[in-house]
Amino acid sequence: MSDKPQGVGLTTRQGHPVFDNQNTRSVGSRGPLVLEDYQFLEKMSHFDRERIPERVVHARGAAAHGIFVPTGKAGDDPITKYTRAKVFTPGTQTPIFLRFSTVIHGGHSPETLRDPRGFAIKFYTETGNWDLVGNNLKVFFIRDAMKFPDMVHAFKPDPVHNRQQMNRFFDFVSCTPEATHMITHLFSPWGIPATYREMQGSGVNTYKLVDAEGKTVLCKFHFQPRMGVRNLTAEQASEIQAKDFNHATGDLYDAIARGEFPEWDFFIQVMSDDEHPELDWDPLDVTKLWPEEQFPFLHVGHIQLNRNPVDYHNEVEQVAFGTGVLVDGIDFSDDKMLQGRTFAYSDTQRYRVGPNYLQLPINAPKCPFATNQRGGQMSYHVDGAEQGANKHVNYEPSNFHGLVEQPRLGPPPRIQVSGEVGRQKIERTNDFKQAGERWRQFSDFERDDLVKNLVGALSECAPVIREKMVCYFMQADREYGRRVAEGLGISMPERQAAE
Ligand code: HEM
């Protein structure tokens, strides 16, 4: 029998074989250590740098690889009449990477907390990457990107003692009436999805689809889990949290490892590309749903997750999604939130991952790509080298076989803008109507749970906050406001209570 150890031989990152990985180099067996122990210094200094800054929001996440398969046969599918995006061509399959997350707390926080859940997909399409950076809930707290840093500060732990406080959370919300619709979702059981496999996804923002002639429609994207939706009450969540605060990550990883591949049906909603003065809300306002009866869900395909990441850090931590990452056939709408978001993502990723974050395999397109971008920290790839580009010419135009502009994939969408520049609110705010509709659509159990959760959270808040919030719920639906007021022991003016 050979005494040669079994397994792959350990080396340093410089390729030197390691024959002792247990003992530092020292003078005699009791030390001191010697400074020329390069092997130890390399091992320890790499360890010291193992972490990168965590995401400023959505730090806690889990992800998996999979595929997107569009619906239908050529000429008989619901979406290719609206968009020329190749990713929707019937008969194709596109690799995807989907990251789920919670929003507010840090990288190791419990996955049972009341919080929206992220639902971010990278489609590695044949015409470049498309990122759809969505959430499970279909609406959002605010409608202008200017308010995002304040909102996140109020929701995150207190900057002095580092604990999240409902008084700070609702302080901001009580000054932000447009959040009423989102709060109505979030404090119902829909605020704690049971697992990532059993929750919906939505692009939330409004995009445009561009057809072969350059004509556009407004569009929203949605995903429905084939397993069905399941949510938790606060009590059910606490019970899980007491035993396991990684339950959603575990559920996703273990299911895929067992070969139970989660799937979601993919739908779009469309409306003509104009301001829709007939609606009493603005179609570009992310605090609003597009009612399904008016704007039906069109089935355009499904996604399946079928492969776990090999390395959490390399894939799940360093993956970088952005709302600016669109393909030909999908475009921005004038949705102000969408445009504000688009700056934030690549900006934070240059800081969080580094200026060459797009060279990492998880972020790089899987179709050929060739740029004149060179250098920067950790650069190693010469874009275009595989396609035989002249490596000396890292500029354009040139007479010497440098990279050249490509033909358009179709006519550009026609965009005309006019108006006065200024800091302005949208006109049709209508902050409460859809919150009231949501309340009335909930089952009795969901309404009871919502009231209980709101009363619990608002009991921790100052009287001025409670009163303002009751006033918002009242404007959404009198019964809704009355029940929260009752729970908080706030007496309603007689006239209001009678109505
Ligand atoms: C992550 C900004 C609104 C969904 C992030 C990150 C930033 C950010 C800076 C961290 C990105 C990273 O480190 O890679 C903003 C701003 C917003 C906004 C400025 C509003 C103006 C929204 C909305 C949604 C959303 C409305 C849902 C539709 C997500 C998701 C992630 C994320 C899912 C995590 C992506 C991942 O898994 O890596 N956001 N966000 N955000 N945001 Fe937003």
C-alpha cells in the first residue's frame, strides 16, 4: 500500500507545493516566528481580505442558476408582436441567474423578518445581458428616487444604538402618504413569504417594449410560482426563526440539490405608450398596481432554477444586477424611479466589487463581447482578443482593424420629450384608493393579521405618528382606519366613526 495521501495536492496561489499546512516557521519549536514565512503571510493576508463590502440594501441573499423558456410557437406567441428582444423568440432557451434577498438587515440576518424580498434575474441572452431587478411585492414605498436614501436610513437600524425601531420606520412612513399601499401589503401576511420558492416576483417599475418597427408599448413583468404562494404569520415566522434563521436559503439549496427544480410562470402586462389621462393614477407611478381586469396578464414563458452555485462568494455575493442592463427590444420608460435606480446600481458595484466587476464570470455576458475598455484594478481580460481583434488598437475609429460599430438590430424607438425642467411631483398621486381596494380584496384572516401587525408596530410609535397613520388608513377604507384606531385606543371624531 502506498502512503501517498489521497486527494488534490495543495499549493500556494503561486503554484508552490505545500508540504506543511499546520505549522508556522519559527525559531525552535517554541518561537518566535520568522518574517520570511511567505507561505503563512500569503495565507493570512488573503484571509484578512476575504470579505467585500456588503450590499447597502438586499445584503442577505441566496441564488441559483437556471433557464428561461419563452412560450409559444413562432408567429403564435403573445409577446413577439410587442418586442423584437431575441430572448422571447419561441424555441430558444436562455441561461439565467436568480438572486433572492431580504432588504434591510445585514448579510447574516434572519430570513423570517417582515421585509420585501428581492427577486433579481440576470438573463444571459444572445444579444447581451438583461437584468430584471425586481421584488416579490408589486408596488413600492416611494415614487421618486430622491427619497430612497432617507427611506433606507429610517428603515435600517438606528445610527446610535444599531437597533431597528418602528418609531423611526413609521416616522418616515407617516410623512410619506404614497407608502400606504405598500404598507398595507407589507404588514399583512404577504410581508413574510414562507420560502423563496413560494413567492411571486415582479419588475415593479414600468418598462417599454420595442417592436421590429421601433413602436413601443408600456410593460410590467411578473412571475408566479408554480408551487403556489405561501406566507407566514408573525407567530409562524418566530417559531421558525427560533430554530433556523437560514430557512429560506436552506429550502432553496436543498430542493435544487434533491432535483426538485422550482419554476415560475412569466407574465407581462402591457398598455399603450401614452399618459393615459383616463386613469385616476399615473401608469409610471411605482406605488400603483395595474389592475389585472383592465390590463390582463399575458403568459410569455417560464423560468426554472436547476443548478446551485459552486461558490457563494464568487457567484451570489459578487453578482451585480442593474436596471440599466437592458437588451435591444426592451427600453426605459419615463418612470422617474427607474431612472434614479439606474445610476445607483453600477455606481455601488464599482465600489462594492471593483471597477472590473463585469469581467467576473458571473457578471460577464455569455455572448461574444469586445470593448476598448482596458486597465483598472484586477483587470485580466482583453475584450475582443478571442475574436481576433487587433490588441494594439484600443480606440475607435481606426484604419488598422480595431473594433468597429455594428449595424442596428432595428429602428430606435421614437422618443419625444418636452416640458419645463424643475423638481416636480407627478399630478395624479391618488395615494389611498388602491390601498383601500387591497384591504377589501384581502380575506378575513389577512385583514385580521394586518390590523394586528400594524397595531403591534404602531404601539411602539409616538402619538403623532399613530394619528397620521390612522388618518391614511381611514382615507384608504373607513373600516380599515377604524379597526387600527380601535386597536390603538384612538377615539375617532364622532362624525367619522359614524360614516
Ligand atoms: C439592490 C438602490 C429601488 C430591488 C440595490 C442596491 C442599491 C439599490 C444601491 C445594491 C446593489 C448592489 O450592491 O449590487 C436602489 C435605489 C432605488 C431602489 C436607489 C430607488 C430609487 C428598488 C426597487 C426594487 C429594488 C423599486 C424592486 C423593484 C432591488 C433588488 C436588489 C437591490 C432585488 C438586490 C439585487 C441583488 O440581488 O444583488 N438597490 N434600489 N430596488 N434593489 Fe434596489
